[in-house]
Amino acid sequence: MALSCSNFIVVLLCAALLSPAPLAARQQPGQPAKPEAGVQTQAAAPVPGQQVAPGGLRILVLEGQNVHNSLTSKSAISPVVQVLDAVDQPVQGATVTFEVPPAGPGGTFDGKPSAVTKTDSAGQATAPLTINNTAGAFAIRVTASFAGQTGETRIRQANDANVQEAMVPAPPKPWFKNWKWWAVIGAGAGAGVATAMILSGRNDKTTITIGTGSIGIGGPQ
């Protein structure tokens, strides 16, 4: 039985509605389309000029660590730092903040408890320190930031009334340069030699006399 034109159109519409919809058409709103099998995806390219370092900043103290500022002459050694990146290259334009304790031993930076500055082309920064009249040890907190990266360190100092000028204490002498150690070693070596001579002379009854003067060694009696 032949179908009329209107019936044929109805059949085509029903077939289109019952057929599987395309993958993209069945995707839920707001969800990204899944790639077809066998199709490789490519990662998004980085934004031109964007640099992301793998680590943070490192602050190297060049001057001011472990110094004694003089309360007598009101002299101090100002902190000097260098900011380095993850591959130990100087960072220019990093923001560096120096902070001293608000109370107790310490000082000020231009009359304020903190100072903010920028690193130069060598990655270095400093802030003039004026100490207060309180003796004792304190720490200068140093922080640095650049392009979302940060770093922090401490600079240990002390206000000292027993020094005439601000100074870095001399490091202790190595043990082998101290005469007291050599005196102890010499005394021990001498005792060892005397003991060896006594033990070696037991068989032949050699007599060893140790007094306040010289050492006398006699033959068998």
C-alpha cells in the first residue's frame, strides 16, 4: 500500500527522533566535550612572557650578622642582604622589609621600627640602623617578595656597652693555635715517654729517678 506524502514525512520524523543522538548533543550543559577515541589532546601553551620559578627566594646576609653595636659611641652596623632566586641568581626589584622588635634591645630605621626598600641590579638591599639605649641581644627580621615568591631570614645583633665601636666579634682560635692545648699535649707526651721507659727497664732492673730537676737513669744495681 503506497504511503501518502504526509505519512512519509511522519515516518521520517519518527526515525530521526528514535535514532542515537550525536555525542556532542548528549553532553550535559557546563561539561567539556570528551575527545573521541584515538584523538590526542594538546596542552595549553604558556602565556608569552610568563615565568614561573620552581622555588622561593633565598636571602643571603652580607653585613650585620652577629655584630655588637656600641652603646658608648652609638655606632651600629646596618644590615645588608642579597636576594637570590631558586637558581642562586640575584633578583632585581624585589621588595625587602627590615623589622626590629618594638620594645627592648633594638633600634629604629629612620625613626621607625621597620623599613621597606627595593633590591638593586645586584639583588642587594640595606637600611640604616640607629640603635636605642637598651643593652642586650635582638634579631632583625628580613623578608623579601617578588613575583609571588617570598623569603625570610633573621639577623642577630646585640647592643653592647662594653665596646667602643660597633664590631664583629673575632672568631675563636682553632684548637691547634692555642698554647694551652699544646701544653696539655706536651705534658701527656712526656708522661707517656716516662711510662714506656719504666716498663722497658723492668727486666734489667734499670733505675729511673724523676725529680723536680732533670731525669736520671741508672744501670742495674
